[in-house]
Amino acid sequence: MKKGLAQIISFSLIVGVVIFIIALMVFFSAIKYTLLDTHKKTLDVQAEWVFDNLENNLGENGFFKNYRVNASGFDTFASDYDEEKERLVLSGLEQMQDFKDMDFCIYIDKYESGQWTIKENFGNDTITVSSGKSCYSNADGEMPEPDCPYPFTHAVIVQKPILYEDSSIEFARMNILICAEAIK
Amino acid sequence: MSNKKAYVFILDAIMALIILTIGFLVISSTYSNKPALVTTRNMAEDLLNVMAAVKVSEICPDCGNCAAELNSICGDIKNRDNTVLELIGEQYSLGTDTGQLINEIIMENKLLPGDSYEFSLYIHDGNGEHKLYPGANQDEDKARILISSKKLVMGYYVDKDNDYKTEYWGPYLIEIRTWQK
């Protein structure tokens, strides 16, 4: 009788350990690939890349140098914005893995006299933020979560301190919203 | 006999569930809210770079035509060819409290991304590090990821009150530390 009980306990222990190990493996695999931010595809690097492209890749269309945005240059760039300029802004991102299609919207806002004002903007105005407003109307000053239209799956917003040169030089902020469709 | 077997299985299952739950709680509380490292790292550099990208003469050529950020120390500025970052070094060498200046530039202009980031600014001279901003203690010791970025500043000014003698100051290291709340 005792031998039979010992066998049952041993068998139960072994089955329990095996099930436990399998459960642990499933559990950690699920966390590793689906839940943890560390393994999610993010667009932080792409946003920094766009920031660098604005400074280094626009050639004669350039309006941004050494953290300075030239207002008239920005107006000129944004007024006849086309696919070629979009290609310059996104240049190099096609070599990055994980994402196959991207779009963006950039705006400059400034906090003055207790409220935010949008100084400049260009890009895809269908990219909205959590408040439902777009690059062209989001003057809340917060760091909102971009809400990208279908088929985009990922979004990021990066805010950078800059100097805005118009009739005077002011400290302001550049907001870069990026939407991307991940490669499954 | 079968009752005992069932008892062992149930006990085993309960133990496994407890261990899995503890594991889940530990992991989710440790990693799932990982601070945004890229943003924090670049923010420290960006803040230093943007202050190093503009000269005092461009935003405050004289006290009658001075940007709000520099109004509080306008009369104390010795060399308007300095950048704003160098101005912090110059004012430190003169013993001026630069806390309000730094607050005006970064906090009043809301240059930090969103409300979830904080920063502190230190200056390093031959006698160690000195905190210039903020005056009160912050929870930077509790930050899970703290990023530091430094720039070397040095300069001179002509002292009109001392027979137009050229005074040199520095070199100092100005350090900005950033972290997510």
C-alpha cells in the first residue's frame, strides 16, 4: 500500500514538474513576443532618423539646421509639398526592417502667454492624435498618442526642442508624428 | 486511495498556479512599463544642443530688446557673443544664481516632451559638481533610467568695472540629467 502511494506521489511529482516547465515556457514565450515593450516594434529610431533627414537630406529645400527652423524656408517647403519631398524626409527608412510603409506629419508649436500655438506644419493631415485633432489643429501641447489611419499599425510622436527663426528667434518645439505598417 | 491521488494533484496544481502568479506579477511590474530610453537619451542632448545653438546677442542684444528668458539677468550679462549655454557658465563664474534663467528657458517654454519627463542641470568645476537646477530635491535617485549628457564651456568677458581687463572663466562641464517620472 505504501509502495503504491509512493508511486502515485512520484508520478504526480514528475507530471507536475513537466506541466509546470511547459507552462513556464509558454508563459515566458508569450511575454517575450507579445507583451513586453522591449520586444515590440517601435518607431523611436525612425522618428530620430526623420529628424536627422530634415537637417541633412533636404538640400536646397532645407529649412532646418543646427536646431534652427527658418520660418520662411519652412513655409516654402510646406507650400509646394510633394512626393519627392516626402521621399527626402523618409529617405533611408526603407532599408530598415520591421516596417514596409510609412507616413508622417510634422508641426512646430510654441507655448506663450499660457497657451500653445502652432507655428508651422506639413505632412499627412489624416494622421490624428488621441484628441481627434490633426497636426494642423492639435494645439493642446500635450504628448498625445498618434491615431493612424488604416492600414498603419504603429505610431510614435517625438518632441524636440528647437529654435524658431521668424522676425525673432524663439525657443519652440518640433513634433514629429510617424505612422507605419509593420511587416508581419 | 483515489481521494489521496486527487488531493496530491490539486495541491500540485495550486502550487504551480501560485508560482506562476508570482512570476507574472514580478515580471509585469519590472518590465512592462519600461521607460522610453531613446526619448530620454536624446532629450538630454537636445536640451544642451538647443541652448548651444543660439547666441545671447540674437535673443538679447540689449536690455531694452531682450527675450523674456534672459530678462532676469540681462543687466549682469558680460559677453553677448556667448551662446546661452556659455552664458550659464559665465554667470556661474560671477556667482549669479542661474536657476531662474534655466527655468525660464526650459520649463516656461515647456521644452520637455509631455509632462512625464524631468531634468536637472549641474556644473562641474575644479571643486566638484554643483547643482544649478532645480533648487529643491528631485527624485532622480529613484529614476530607473537616468541619462546624462555633458558639454564643455569656457569663455571670457571684458570687465568694464575693472579697467576693461579681460577675464577668463572655465573650463566647466555643464551636465544635464534626464529621466522619466
